[in-house]
Amino acid sequence: QVQLVESGGGLVQPGGSLRLTCTASGSIYRLNAMGWYRQAPGNERELVASITNGGRTNYADSVKGRFTISRDDAKNTVYLQMNSLRPEDTAVYYCYLGTAATVAYWGQGTQVTVSS
């Protein structure tokens, strides 16, 4: 059984920073991609950033230059450093684990709210 545990969400002012953390446990050795989606009220879930076990990264255009994804394979953990946060970044952020083509597992979601 694979489990993803997220942490790091919260309330931050515009221009502030947060770091999200997601740790995977279980039989994950065939799944090489981890990353983050987000979903704001009334919107579809969208990909924010992903990273493969080879270190290849992909970002949504809206977060390029502000967010950085990284991973620690020894800890089965992926991080999302979010800087220069904007109100439009407000959403529930979901960690995922899968392959380059599919999402196999989701985390429970963590709320990020950017507001003054």
C-alpha cells in the first residue's frame, strides 16, 4: 500500500514563501515521477510542477521562476519551494506519485492561502 503524506501549507501574505513537503511510503520503486497539482475553487486540477528520478523538471508557466521542485530519493520525499506567492496561487495543493504519463497515487491535499 502506497501512502503520500503532505505538509507545509498555510496562510501567507502576497510576496511571501512556503515550502511543501511530501513523503511517500510503500512499494514505490516502479514509479519514477513525483510532483504537485493544485485546485482552486471552481477550477480544474492543474499540474504545478513535476520531477523524475533522473531530475528532469517541468513547471506550469504561471509558476516558472517562482517555484522550485526538488526531491530526496533516499527519503522518498519531494519538495516544492514557493516564493513570491500571489493571491492566484491560493488552492489546495496535491502531491502525486506516478510515471511520466500517469498519476498512480495522490496525497490528501494541503491548503495554501495567499492573502493580506
